Amino acid sequence: MTTAILWRQTLALATVTAAAVALSGCTVVDQVTTEISAAVDSGDGTTQNIFDISVGDCEIDNMDEGERSETTTIDCAEPHHTEIYASVNVPDGEFPGDAAIEGQATADCHTEFESFIGANYDDSDYDFSWYFPTEGSWSEGDREILCLVYDISGAQITGSLAGVAR
């Protein structure tokens, strides 16, 4: 089963991510509080294949490390933890390696973040992460990086963050 990887944009997770990329499938790096587990356990949301989500979807999910093939989406008007705000593609060709994809994800998601939020990233109350192709999903045609925004404090968000300017 193919999947993508979610990476947090902090130097502190570099060691964890190095181990995670060795796994096939989708690996997720823990990025928010245990409040997420409570939301998932409450039965809210819809479980979806990770490849069926797109820009504008909002997620409530347990972001534990490990392989991922599914996520839990919910209407953005309801409390949620992440919102998918941008999609970019890695150019076709041979798998460029995790470092190259991570570099593109960092740059592209940063640029899209400021356009989406309407504020400078350094001044924002929000941070971003991303899903991106693994070597295994690449061989099945996965080229998409999905950028996700979330509250730095781990608090739930209600409504879209588009244009919040903070």
C-alpha cells in the first residue's frame, strides 16, 4: 500500500525523520497534542485513503509515527487539527531522495503558507507540515506534496485559516 510522509518543519525532529524515511508506506511524525487522539476516538470525521485527500480538507487524526494509509477528515467548520492548504508536485524522473523532496516541501509550503494565511510565517500563530512521496509510493506514481497548517499550541481550529493574517 502506498503512502506519503508528513514532516514537521523543526530541526528537533530531524533525527526522528531520518529513521522514519527508511520505512515504506506513510510515516507520520508526532506533531500535536494527545487531544487529537480524543477527537478520533469520539467517532467524528470520515476515514479516508491518504491519496483521496486534497486542498481544502481538514483533518482530525492521531499523528503518531508509523506507516499511514488513512487519515480522518472532517468539515472545516467543525473543530480540527490540520487544514490542507496547498498541493505541489515533484518533477517526474527517478526518485530524487528524501532530502531533495523535503527541501522542495519546505520551500514550497513556506511560500504557499504566507499566501494562504496572509501573514509572514515568522510572525504567525501557525506552523506547517507536509505529506510527501516515499520511495515506495513514488514507484506507484505519487509525486504530490500536500502542505498542512496547524496551530503551534496544538489547539483545535474551527473554520478555515485562509486569510486569517496571524
